[in-house]
Amino acid sequence: MDINEFKARLGSGDIGGCFIFAGEEDYLKRYYLSELRRTAVPDEPLAAFNHALFEGAEVDFARIRDAIKAPPIFAEYKLIEWRYPNFEKMKESELTLLEDVLDTLEEHPGIALAFIVSDGDIELGVGKRESKFERRFGGRLAILNFPLSTDAQLLSWLKKHFDAMSVSSSPEALRELIFRAGHSMSVLSAEVDKLAYLALSRGQGSVTVDMVKEAASPTPECDTFALSNAVLDRNKPGAYHALLEMKSRRLDPLLILGMLEKSYTELLSVMSMRSEGAGADEIASALKMNAYRLKLFLAKERLFSRERLTRILTELVRVDEGMKFGGVTGYTALELFIGKCV
């Protein structure tokens, strides 16, 4: 089931049956489950009778079946909610019990049964190819898959959230927020609230790029970007400064090393494809790299030869081995790498 079909069912009030909220984007799963809850149980005083809540990786199908058989009290619908089961690890006997529950559910049209599932705890198909679970149960329940949002979707969503708080925002400020805070809608939602209240407290009607840089909480990826950018610019003082900032935040040195390895490897891949005559669009598609990041790499390739990049990557492998197997470890190893290779 796609989200528009689900919205249509919410709008019509036809919410009987079984729903599974799955995928990577936790914020949207929780949001649309709350919309189902609001539709099914609009009268809060009756929620104690018409909302049954369970949780756990292992599902007690007997308890669900008993809850289904108890009719709604002074309401059209009753919601049964099970949080974070693991369908991926269910045995055949448990899947048979799920079929029995769905049989029971068909006999009680006033019941909505909802499962919210962590990413990876249910097998989902790819493209038009259905998973084994979907082939078996897809005709009997509604699976809503919420993948991570694209940058374009996040930009639109963020603007609407700022507008709802009577604060304007430029595309540049929104892109900076995504860069600093990441792509999690749960994290971004909290950042929107913080930035909007900050702007309003200062008597400003808009959120600016400088305000985002001042107040938004950076992700480790954002912190390591400053270091990657400095080393790819062959800016040794800038690299030391970025590393000092990350040290103050107590970021894992192995995480930082991994990001450096990724940056140099991607640059080498870009240079290799360029030498073979590939254009920017072809490179971006093959490496699954966004246009902004590719533009940065294309601007920096003039600072390196393929031989130099190969030597640097060889040195990073040596540093990695030393940090993991008894050589120089931690930030000292990273400082020595910058001194030698940047």
C-alpha cells in the first residue's frame, strides 16, 4: 500500500484490518501510526478500552487474538498496536499463528491491528520484486514502507515546518541544516523547533545560514567533512584545527580514519573515471555521488596525482592496522598522518 492509499483510508474512516509500518524513516512511521491512532481512537477517555498496546521482538499472538475478540466500547473502532516485532526472525510456526490472527481479524471489521517495525526486522521487496513475506501476506494486510527522504523532499518538508512556526527560511539555510544535522527527520524536527524559537526570541522572522551554523548540532559526518575538506585542500593548519575540534567532541578516531579513507578513495575513483573520459553525470551515477560532493572532488583533483593518492591510501591502511593491532593509536596516529601526508 502506498501512502496516498493509506491517507485515503484514513479520510474515509475505513481503517479495519492489519497495517505494518516499516522502512528506514522512523519519524514518518511514528507519524502515520499516530494518525491511525487518532482516527481509530478519537475519544481519549475511551482509549483505555479501545487501544491495546503491546511491544517486544517476540509477538504473543494469543494475546492479540484475545484483544481482537473484545469489541470496541462505545466506538466504531478499536486499535491493537504492537511495537517493534521482528518478523525477520519468525519461525514457520509463528507465521502460521499470524495467519490465524488475520483469519480472526477478518471476522471483526471494527478492529485495526498495527505493527511498527524497526528497519531490517521485516523482509521487503526491491522495486517491483516482492519479498517472500509480501508474497505470502501482501493480499491480507497493508505494508507501508517509508524509505529515507531525498534532499528535495527534506527541503520541502523543512520549509513547511518553519512556515508553520511563522518563520521563513531560505533554500541555502535549509541545505546547511541538512548538511550539519543529517537526514533523520526525527533529528531535523527537533532542530527546526530550536532554530525557530531562537529566531523568534531574537525578534527575527527568518532563519539564516549563520544561525544554522551557530545553533544546529553537527553530526559526526559534518565534523569529519571539515577535516576531509582540509586534507583534500592540502591545508595542514586547517586539518590540525579540524582534528582538534573533533577531539574536543570526543569523536571516535577510528570513525575519523574511516571518513578520511572514504574521501581519498572517492577522489581516486573520480580521477580514474575522468582519465577514462567519463563526464560529470556519468561519474555521479556510477559512484552514486550527489552533484555538490562531485563538484568538490573535481575542484581538488588538480592538487593530486594518482601516484600520490595511492601512496596516501597505502599510508592510511598502515595507520588503520596500527590503530587496531598494537601500533600508534588514537588521535596521535591521525596527527602523525596529517604531518606526513597533508
